Amino acid sequence: MALLFLTQIGYIPKGYDPKTDASSVRDSVPYRLFVECLLGRMDKGWTVEQLAPKLKTTKATIYRHINKLKETDLLDDVNANDRGPVHKAYRVR
């Protein structure tokens, strides 16, 4: 269901072929970012610094996908405070 939704809103293009070592769309960074991280823990604000190692990709890739999701108005910006300075974090609206 999530894959159909992400395709219909244009986040994952039809016929998407991951350019990484992902074996399918469900193993790809954009799908896992949305389903495993953002939907899996809707109560948590995720920082790019947390997402990049979890998804085994670069911060630039995470920012690109975050910006695509923000364009669809699905994400909120929140502040994350992990016992240190406040960082910008994201979660599903």
C-alpha cells in the first residue's frame, strides 16, 4: 500500500530502478526512509545525521529525499535535542 501511495504522489517514479545495491524498490533508500523511519516512528523527529547511517547512504542523498517529501507537504520540521545542541529534524505531518 505504501509503495502505491508513494508512486501516486510522485515521490517514487513509476518504473523506478534503484541505482544502488538495492534488490528492489522496497530495499531502496527513498522507500525505506519513508516507511521504516518516518512511518515506523511517527513520534520521533529524525535528523539527517541519524538517517544517513541508518540507511547506509550520504547526507546529501537524505537531504534530496527529504526535500522531495517536503515538496509534497508530508513532513514537518521539528527540533531534536539529543542531550546537546538543537538540530533540525523531520517527521510525518
